[in-house]
Amino acid sequence: MPRVLPWLQGGLLLGAVFLLAVALVKPIGVSTQFVILDAIVWDWINPDIVKEVPESKTGYGSPNAYLNKSGGKYAKNAANPLNYSFIFVIGLAFGAFLSAMLGGDRPAGRQYSMPEVWASNFGTNPWIRFLVAFIAGFLVLFGARLAGGCTSGHMMSGMMQTSVSGYLFAAALFASAIPIAILMFPKRKSA
Amino acid sequence: MTEWILAVVLGTAFGFALNRVGATNPENIINMLRLTDLHLMKVILFAIGFASLLLFAGMGLGWLDPGNLSIKASHFGVIIGGLLLGAGFAIAGYCPGTGLAAAATGRIDGIVFVIGGLVGAFAYTVSHEAIEGTGLLGNLFGGKATIAVTGNEKFTGLLSQYPGEMVAGALAIALILIAVILPKAFRKDGGEAGAKNVVDEDGPVPIKS
């Protein structure tokens, strides 16, 4: 298998995974699990955050309105991290690692810290890249939770099911991402 | 137990696929968004169209359970959240899934992105109640709605006068066609807009890697 598949083979592989997931269990989604991991850590620090609440729909609840929503769904998943969605995301990381070890895409040299297009526009100081990557991560997950899903759950799984919100989300995402990328990265020197 | 095995198998397959299509490399994401390398755009559009076509065909034939579908509601938060996510996506070249996958392939900026993501998700968790209070999360377009009828009664099908398979099939074929005819690039790497010569080099459908 080549390091990066030609687009048609890649599309077939990625599409097959999205189809299998909805055929066997449910549509793929990732960003909710960031909240679940946060809730697990928060509950270690403050054990009152995730509680058993016999009268709630899921049997769990939280003084935090977000973790308590939908009958304490997130609180329940944080109390029982060995559930499908959380293990799926751990599997995602493992799968990417496995593919990289078996000749897939992996960084070399300064790509461990930044892509070439970053270095071409902002120089090679890794700390600037890390600071900006941290801020971008904040924006991406804050945005994903506000929207109710990310590129996987909202855009790919959503559009696959012809979800109106999936199309709305994809339109908003590219409406900001394309102009920002063009303005922020005007040039790229070949490495 | 079966659920755990499915989670491991499907999650691993997803991470593997993200790596093999090149989505764990932020270079490819940023160059897609700069419109200088549309490889990933073709992959994404084709994958959505292909999966959708088989999903609705499978449901129409009774092989797949519409009960597995999960539709997210439309509200103003989807638009604002999409714009914010798009900004971070362009700046870093990562989204939640690909950022985590990239971190797993050893990319340090991916690890930092994931940590920033955990902080961002926490910031949302503590501000959700206030945001909900603004009415920003009120339903638009009928809330949990689909364009095609899905056969799952929890979700409103907007084009209910036509068979779901037909509507979804038409959308899926449109996405696949766009994936096929989309050129390799709209712009040259230097950044000059409208550089069409990039397109002519290989023709619109490069199959080989």
C-alpha cells in the first residue's frame, strides 16, 4: 500500500469506514470525546462533578449543565469511559499510529514540529508554531462543541445522511477556512 | 463486549484510513484550504458520496437499519461554531480527528493542538449554559432535519414528496461527480489566484499516486 493513496482509492477506503460505522453501530464522531476526557479529569479533581443520580434518565448527572444535558448522557459516559464512542477514539489514535509504522505518512525532521507551508511563511521557530497550534486547538474544539460536532460527525457523517445541519456546518467551515488559509499562507517554498 | 470489539476495529480502521489519505499531515489540509492541492477535497467529497449512496441503497433494500442514523440539529451555533472551527482548521491544519491521529504519528504540533482542544472543549463545557441562554441554540430549518427521507421517524425529511433513495442518490452522485471533475489545484503554490496551468498539467482526474 502506498504511503498516501491516490484520491479514488483513498475515498473508497474512507467512505467504506464511514459506511461500516453507521451500518454496524452509529455514525462516526470524535469531538464529544474531548468533553468526556475533560469531565473524567475534572471529576478526579472535584468528585462532585459526575454523580449517580437515580432519578435521571441515564442514572447519572452533574451540577454542570452541559454534562447534565440529555438526561446526564455525558456524565454517564465520563463515569463509564469504556463505552463505544470513547474506545473508538482511542482506536483512531492507535490506527493512525499503526498505519504510520507500516509505511504510512509520518513526519521527518522539522515536520515533527511544523508543516513546510508554515516554515515558508512564519519561519522555523517551533515555539511559535506550538503556541498557534494550541490556540487553534482551542478554537476548533470550542467551535465544534458550539456547533454540536466536528469535521467527522457534522460534515462527513452528517452529509452522508443528507443532514441539513451537515451542509450548513460544511458551508460555514469552508467559508472561514479557505480565506484564512489563503491570506495566512501566501507562499510555499519547496522543501 | 461486541460493542468494545466494534469500537476497536472501526476506530483503528478510521485512524488507519485518515493516515493513508494524507489527512494526518497538516501540510495537505492547509494546501487544500489554500486551493493549491485539492487531493484531500476529492477524497472527502468522494467518500461522503460513496458512503451515502450505499447507505441509502442499503436502507432501501432493508439491509441497513435506519435506527442507526443520528442527525444533529441545525441552529445558529452550527454556523458560528463552523466559522470558529474553520479558522482553527486553517491556522493549524488539524481538525479534532486528524489532530489526534497526527499526534499519534509523532507530530508534536498535533499533540499541542489536542491539548489546546481539551482546554477549548472545557471552556465550552463551562459556558454552555450561558450560551444556551442567549437562544443561539434554538432550532433552525426544523431542527433535526434531513434533505432526503430516511425512514427514521425521529428525523424530518424536507423533500418528503420524493423517495429518500432518489433524493439521497442524486446528492451522492453530485458529490461524486464534483470529486471526479475537481482539478488537482485552483491556484499555484506561489499564491497567484486563477493559475489555470496547474490544472492542465495532469488533466482533471489523476488516478496514479
